[in-house]
Amino acid sequence: MIIIKHTYFLYLFTAIFIVILVNNMWETSVEFSEDRSTLMQTYVFVTQWVSNNLEKDKIAFLPSPSVFLSLDPTLSDRTETYKGIWNSKNVILRANITDSEVMKVRQELKNLIHNDKRIKYLVFDWVDPYGAK
């Protein structure tokens, strides 16, 4: 009978320990990913810089718009996305994309930059699949 009680106690102690450990790990990972990760710090810095330096009638091309707009929703009417260029050329970013499709998109971006005088900044992000090509 004593052995059984010790076994239950060990199980209970282990379960409580794991719950506390997992909870602390979760809180640390959330804090790190939201506040301390290098990638998020970069997004925060660039968002603040673009917000402060983008003139009234100018626009910026942003990758990962959901991240930038969640950090500063006021950028929503002053930005364009690289995905829009891909969509305008009817090119879908995929694993087997051809060089000619990439060149069509690049040429469209060059034309847009050259012809649209409202464009002030281009922000590139190697993580964003639409900004990577």
C-alpha cells in the first residue's frame, strides 16, 4: 500500500512539474517572439521609419503587409504589396516558376517604379515569397 501511494505521489509531482515547466516555456517563447526576436525588431524598426518618413501623397512597396499593417494600420492607404505585381502579370509564385515568369514580374516592377511618381520606398524582405524574386 505504501508503494502505491509513493507511485501516485511521483506521478502527481511529475505532472505538476511538467505543467509549470510548459507554462513558463510558453510565456518565454511568446515574449521572445513578440518582443525580442531579431526579425520582429526589424519589422518594428522599418515600420516606424517608413511611417515617419513617408510623405503624404507617396506610397511604399511593402512585403508581408499583414505584419507591417498590424504594427501600424495607418500605412494601409499609403502602401502597395509585391503580391499585387505578381497578380497583375497573372503569375503565381510556385516551386517550378520559370525564368521568363520571374522576368515578366521584374519588368513590371521596373516599369511601375519608373512610371509611378508616387512610389517613394521599396522594402525588400527575404522571408516574404512575393518579395524574394
